[in-house]
Amino acid sequence: MTHTRIDLPPRLTDDGGLTGRMMIEPQVRARIPVSACAALLALAAAASADAPGRQAVVLSTVENMYSAPSPDKDVVSQAVLGEVVGVLETRDGFARIETPDRYTGWVAAGGVFEYPDAKAPRYAARGTVVEVTSLMANLYRDADVTTARPKAQAPLGARLEVLEPAEDPQKRWVTVRLPSGETAFVQSGDVRLVEADAPRARGSEGDLVATARRFAGVPYLWGGMSVQGVDCSGLTSRVYAVNGVLLLRDADMQFDDPRARPVERALLHPGDLVFFGQKKITHVGMYVGDGRFINATTHTRPDVHEESLDDPYWVALYRGARRPQ
């Protein structure tokens, strides 16, 4: 998998900013064609159950996925704590993994635990688990926020195995088992109990907008997928994922996805995805209503913020909108 950056005179970047180096948000990454990706996403759960092959679980809060087996290469995406991923190959202390949205990249081998065989129980795949509802949940050594620093963190949407649930609504702590096997404590206000095999409910337009706005001020980070830093398509894919819809990872893939319905600008609804670019789709944001959209960008400032579709800067780059189904 490659990620090519093309040196050009100063012009538009992936995120709507200006730089002497053009970074294409489609990321010119060698990958499966969009039409094939859409079909694969629909089959992902069944494929995982019927032919799991080599799989591993992510041990870190976020694990950088590189375009090649080296930490000096560009980051193409991130995998998050507790995510069960496919392992395609290993080389030089790195593993090339495939995330549930069928995206691939290289991670440090120590950042994942590979299951020995298909019969080994997968992390947080059965029974009652907790799903993180805060942008980032601290996971403590003790059921106390003052005795020691957290041993780990879990980002929005991560699912963790439960050892002891907080059945009493007044109980503050839930005891969880981390993917490493360690025990940790998470505050009940950071999570909710769910059944591991239950699909996430489809969020409403209001839910989508509210989730996106929670990321306001999060720093822009190329390849980022969490509150620690996020890029434009990382924001939209994460927001939709926690609201029950698995999107393709990159802006151009989201635009071309045959499952998404084209929408005229005059008919935009909150939650619709709006796309920008010159010759190619290079940027995506989410419409929030009243002619405004929220996006992760370096334009004006490098973070997640709202802007107007009527801004001449964005008017010149607007390419259309899609409504994920």
C-alpha cells in the first residue's frame, strides 16, 4: 500500500489549506477500487465469521498505520484500542493489517496481539461489553482518579470487555479487561453497556451533527481517527461509525461509494457529506444546517471547526454532496 505526495507549487491541500506540498486526500493510495470496497464492506462481518484467517487485536489507544513497514513513512490511517483487525503479512517488526472498513496499512508488530488460530476467542466479540461514549475515556489502575495516572485511554466508539459492570446506576466504576489481558477501571459516565453482537443503532440527523460538533477544536492530523487528532475523512468516518454506518476511509471513496445517494445543494439535510476539490475530490465535511458545514482542515486554522458553504473559498471548490445509506 502506498501513499504518494506530489510536489507542486503552492495550491490546495487535502484539507483545504495551502502549502508548497500538495497532499491529496484520496491519498493516491494503492487500494481496492471503490466499487469493490463497497461490496466488501457489506460482506465484512460474514467474511470475518466464516473465514477469519490471521487476526489480531489492537493494544494501543491509537496505532498508526503506515504506508510501508517503517515509522519514517507517512501515516495512512489509525487503528484503535480493542479493534480486531486482519493480519495480511509481517515483515521487519511490522504487520500489515486490515481494519474493519477494509483499509490496510503497516503497524508496529508490538502494537497488536496476533491470535494463534481461528478458535481463539476474539476480544469483545461476545456477551456484554462497554462502548466508550466520551471522546476519550481514561482507564485507571484503581477505582480512583487520584492514586495513579491512567494506564491507558480508549477513544470514542471503542468496545471493552466487562469483568464487573456498574449495575447500580449510582455505581461509579466499571471493571474491564484490556486487550492485553490487564484489568482496568473506567468511570461509568464514560461508557454504556451494549451486547457485542448487537448492531449499532442508526443515528438521526441530529445525532450525526451532535457527534461531529463534539470534535470541535480537535487538532488536524493527517491520517488521524480520534480526538488526539483527526483528518477530514477520519472525522466523517468516525462520526458515522459510532452512529451505525460504516463508511469507506477516504474522501474520494466516500464520494464515489455507490451506497451513498447524490444530493443537490438546495436539498441538503444535516448529516449529509459535502465534498470539495479541484480536479479530484480532496476534502470532505459534514453539513450541519443553515448553509454551514463542519470539517477537519488546515484552512484558516488547523482543527475541526464550522464554516459557511457560501464562503468564496469553498464555493470555488465545491463538488457535490452525498447522503450515506
